[in-house]
Amino acid sequence: MAVFQALFYLIAIVLLVIAALPLGTRRTRGLGLGLLAAAFALTAFSAPVFDAAF
């Protein structure tokens, strides 16, 4: 379970870095990637709950 949690935290960090970069002209790009990163971080944070449930 620790590998799953670490992988999701790593994905969240990469998405947050990409969301912070000033790429393109679309204004919602950073917001969308930031929300996706938050979803990955919350999933990684709740991994022990998933492990206890299954």
C-alpha cells in the first residue's frame, strides 16, 4: 500500500508543478490540473482507509 500512496503523491506533485507553469494561453489549464492534482493527493492521503476497507 505504501507504493500506491507514494506513487499517487508523486503524480500529484508533478501535476501541481505542470499547473504552475505558464504554458499556453488557456486560462483554465492550471485550474484543471490543480484540481486533478488535489484529487490524486486526497486519494493518496486516504489510502490507509482503502486498505482497511478491503
